[in-house]
Amino acid sequence: MEFYRSHVLVCTGTGCTSSDSRLLLSELTKELKANGLEKEIQVIETGCFGFCNLGPIMVVYPEGVFYCRVNQEDIKEVVQEHFIKGRPVERLLYREPGAEVHTQEFDDIEFFKHQKRVALANCGLINPEKIEEYIARDGYFALAKVLHEMTPQEVIDEIKNSGLRGRGGGGFPTGLKWQFAANAKGDQKYVVCNADEGDPGAFMDRSILEGDPHAVLEAMAIAGYAIGANQGFIYVRAEYPIAVERLQLAIEQARNLGLLGKDIFGMGFDFDVEIRLGAGAFVCGEETALLTSVEGKRGEPRPRPPFPANSGLWEKPTIVNNVETFANVTRIIRYGADWFASMGTEKSKGTKVFALAGKIENTGLIEVPMGTTLRTIIYDIGGGILNGKKFKAAQTGGPSGGCIPAELIDTPIDYDNLTAVGAMMGSGGLIVMDEDTCMVDIARFFLEFTQDESCGKCPPCRIGTKRMLEILTKITDGKGTPEDLENLETLAKTIKSASLCALGQTAPNPVLSTLKFFRKEYEAHIFDKKCPAGVCNALLSYKIVPDKCRGCSLCARNCPVNAISGKVKEPYVIDAEKCIKCGACMDKCKFGAILKG
Amino acid sequence: MRSLEELKALKAKAEKELALREDTSRPVITVHMGTCGIANGARTVLNAILSELQTRNLTDVHVTQTGCPGMCHYEPLVTVTESGKNPFIYGKVTPENVKKIIVQHIINGQPVTEWLVNLEK
Ligand SMILES: Cc1cc2nc3c(=O)[nH]c(=O)nc-3n(C[C@H](O)[C@H](O)[C@H](O)COP(=O)(O)O)c2cc1C
């Protein structure tokens, strides 16, 4: 074993990789070598820390110094100052918004302070490409425990007692799902991990796979033991190359150590895992479509029942669970159902990972106990709304979810509360919107996505979403008519009740939820022909306020369609007929004389 | 993996490498590496500490560096800190002194008082 005095953790998750953490990594290795420090200081690649907008991120142990936005050019200074002289490089440390001083240590940062890391426990802390690091942090001991000390039924009971519910969107009790599959008759059963992660903007599962792949493999083996399956499949989208590569490596390492394969721990239990690549259709995340796709057919859903627990992959009993669900399983077995159930609310136990995005200071990946309020997430962890704007609503559950308006900001977030307000937990996308967001436009955006992703097998979804999208587009184009709202509602009901799978059954949610909380905005578009947030171009007009205009002609010179005319030193005017509402004039005006509304 | 024992052995080995990233209640050895410290041989002291720790397999002792505390005439300086206790500062440390500090202070918990520069505290 090499003895190092310092470990430097560099995030090579997708987020930091795209902000060039690989360049930094090679520069660091080179610089350490040049200074003869390569035997003293070890460089370790990790998965995502969650604080993605600060990438590339680098943490130095044993001090736990947290560096952010580190460039290749900064490395020389870090090596000279920190590694040779022991002085952290002040300017690269993290500073809380508004704070005077830099926060040196990782654990002191607000963004991390309010979080509780269960599913993400190892992400950013271990090298995902070394099984030894996972084992050092008690990895594979949960599998050892179930094989040595527990009957399959005891494992299922433990999961049931923990109160764990599926993290892939539906929130179905995981223990119960396993019970159905365990009870189902059949000599061949399967465990499937859903790593399709199709919600736009979601990257929870990706980060777990990139940062802690063994947690998922171990949990799949535990599930296999519980239900009597010897084969697992991970269905992961091909657009996740780093995740796929690390999973593949993890599987090989586990096989080499005999933690996957035949007769694990000499206890007579066989289990192996294979990867299946998905080609990125949203519907393939739906479990029946996913199974059809694993079988090598076109990924289309089929009616349930029969549920996969009874007739899944190749008509054999199968459980499908989400990546984050599995990541929790390992920890439940290790620390016990009571420990897990002590976190969260009455019916939603444990924690939830969210991908925080939108008009917020700190975007990234967070994990909080169930029941945390939106206020804590947005203001304490998220650092508040960008540019001091007003918070308007948060969208959860992606294209199948809905929004939570500002007045409900103190709602504790759990499965049931979200459903009650017409939103949805979904897989954990959380998009924060400010006063400049048009809710009709947001609804149209999500419907455009689901309409495009509808597989077309059942008419309510295929035709219904198309018609809804047409109406929404009409409204945002300023051509809405009074009966549109009613038509939207009728269509929504029909699509929800008649669609084959949950893609269609939930597709109208963003529309229904915005209609519920922001009906006035729809009405303003339809009756007053106005977009209150100033987003829908067709409903905007640009005007020059004569009192403020100095007649400098800058706007006229910048208008691409010559819609502005006037005499120098006299107020100019915009010809509404010609104006294409590009906003170039408003951006250029130095006197704030141009208004949009 | 044939048995639980095998996994435990693997863990014990791997754990040592990771100890650096965990909070331990074990002492932290800080080498003062300002320009003055380095000029007076702080780097060789640091290397001596590392190799001594390695020889004795003391993976839970953290070694860090810091700047000059202002007592340049005593360089190289090495501070041993245990959580909840006042730090012990050793002055004019040489690679030869390191062994004694580690054996007597770190392992047996008896500071080498004659080399301390902050005894009055
Ligand atoms: C259109 C659609 C897309 C879905 N996409 C995903 C997905 O990307 N990942 C996922 O885990 N579950 C997804 N689901 C939910 C799955 O059908 C299924 O409920 C889930 O994988 C079960 O695992 P869990 O109980 O652990 O949550 C999707 C469902 C629908 C209807």
C-alpha cells in the first residue's frame, strides 16, 4: 500500500467533465510529478458532488478544503501554495452568496449543511472505479449480511418496514413489489434496474451510477436473493457514456472478486448482472415498455395487469426498480429499517434526491429528508432566486408533474403532499421559476415534450396530446378563444382516463396544474391578449416612451427590420406592424425609454 | 469471494487508504512550510514523518501543512494537535527527531517536552 499524506478528489461526473475537469486532472498529475509530489499526494477521480454550477470541483483531504471553478491555469498555484506551502488558495475557495469571507471546508457550506445524504452517501467521496473504496465504506457487507443472516422473507420484511417507496416516479412500496415477485410462481425470475432517466433536466440516477455504481449492483443482488432471481439487467440510456463505462467496470470488478457470479460468499447463491442500452425514447422508462425493449423489441408499453411482478421479462416474474431506489436498499439493510423510517414523513420515509434547476443561485444535485419544505430547498440550499427576483412557482415531476405556486412554499415535500396539490414527486426534477416565467408557455413546453415522445400506440395519448398542444400554441400565439379552457379540461380528463400507460395518463398534468393555480394568466392571454410575464412574443408590443426618449437614434440603427423611425433629438416611434419583437432596441437603449408589455 | 472473512480482510486493507478522508479523533501533525520553514528543511522533515508513519502503518494520523506561525528562528516547526487539547509545537525539528516524536508522542501519548517551544502555554 502506498502511503499518501493528501488525497485530492477531482469530480469527473458529467457536469464537471463538461466544464473541463479532465484537463485539470491531467495538468494536476503533471504538476505534482514535476514537483516530486506524486508519491505524497494522490489524485482521485470521483463522481458528482452535486454543486454542479461551481464545477470543476476539487476537494483536498485531510483538511477537507473545497475548491471550485478550478481552471487548468490555476493548478500551478494550487500545487505551489497548497501542496508545497500548505496555504489554501483563497481565491479558489467557495464563497457563500453575499458573504465576505471564503468558506474553507466542505462541511461548512450552506448548500451541503441542510442535506442528508443516503442514496448519494458515497458520491463525490470515493473513487467509483475502485471496488476497494466501496468496500472500505462497508460496501458488499449488506449482501454478506442477507446471505449469512437473513431469509429472503426477512429481507422483504425489512424493506417493507423501512417504508421505502419507489424513487422512479410512481412511489409504489418497494417491499410490497418484492413480495409479489417472491410469491409469484416460476423457476426463472429477473431483477431489472431502470436507469433510463428520461425526464428533461434530471440527472439523479446518472450521478449515482457515475459516483457509486457498486451500490446499485449490490442492491440488485440483494433483491435477487429476496425474490429468487439469479439474473439482473440494468437498462441504461446510451446517452450516459460515463455511467455506462463505470457500470461495466464495476460489474467486471465485482465478478473478479466473486461478488457477482456463482456461489457468492460460498453461500450457494448465484447472481449476475448485464447492461442493456436504451436508445433514449422517453417511453422506454415506463416499465412495461422498458421490459419489451430489453427483450429486443420496439419499446412500447402494454396494458397492466398482468404486472411485471407476475409476468415481466420474457413473461417471467420480474421486479423493476429505479436506480435511487436500489441505492437506498443497500443502506437500509446495513443500518436497519428503523433507521431509515426515522427520516421523512408518515407515509414517505427516507430522503429524496432532486436535480435543482431553473432560476436559482445554486443549481445541482441535492438530497434532503422527505418532508423538507420548498422554502428550505430554494432559499437555504439553493441560495435563493437569481438576480433577487420573486419566486413564482416550482415544477416537480417533470413532464408528468405539476407546479407548486409561491403561496404553497411551506408545503413539506413528500409523495402525498405533492399529489394533493396536483404536482408529483416524479423522479426528482425540480425546476424553479421566477416572476418572468409564463405559466402557459411552461405548460406548452412540457406538452410539446410529451406529445413528441408519445409512442403512438394508443389514440388518446397520440391524438389527444396533439390537440392539446395545438390549443396551447394557439393561446400563446394570441389566438385563444373563450372555449379553449373548457376544451383543454375535457381533453385532459379523457387522455388521463383512457391512455394505455402513465405517459398519457400524466401528460395533461402540467396543463391542469397551471390551470388550477394560474388560471388568470390563461385568461389574460385569451381575453386581454396579454402575456403578464412578458414571454409570449405574439402578445408583446414594444413602445417608446416619448418623455424618456432623447432621440439618439441608436434603436433605429439597431432595428433589423427598420421598424423604428423618427428625427434625431425628437422621440422615435415603433411601427407595430413591422416590429418582429426581437428586443434588440430595448437592449440597446441607454435611457430605459423602451417598454415591453 | 468465498467468505465473509475474505471481505473483512479486504475492507481492513482498503479502509486504511481511505482514513485520510474521514474525520478521525487521532492526532494531526502539521508541518509549517512557509518560505522560512522550507529553507530550513521542512520538506525533509515532512518526508521523514511520512516514511515513519508508513513504517509503523499509522494510517489514521493525518499530516497537513500550514504557513509560517511567526517563530522563524525555531524552524522547522511541527505541531501535533489532538482534538480538544492545546496544540504541542516542536521547534528545530530534524529528520532524526521525527522518530522519537512519533513513537513517544503519537503512539504513547507522551509529548517530548524538551523539544517543545510552547511549553509556557
Ligand atoms: C413515461 C414514463 C417514463 C418513465 N421513466 C422512468 C425513468 O426514466 N426511470 C425510472 O426509474 N422510472 C421511470 N418510470 C416509472 C417506471 O414505469 C416504474 O414505475 C419504475 O421504474 C419503478 O421503479 P420504482 O418502484 O423503484 O420507482 C416512467 C414511467 C412512465 C410512465
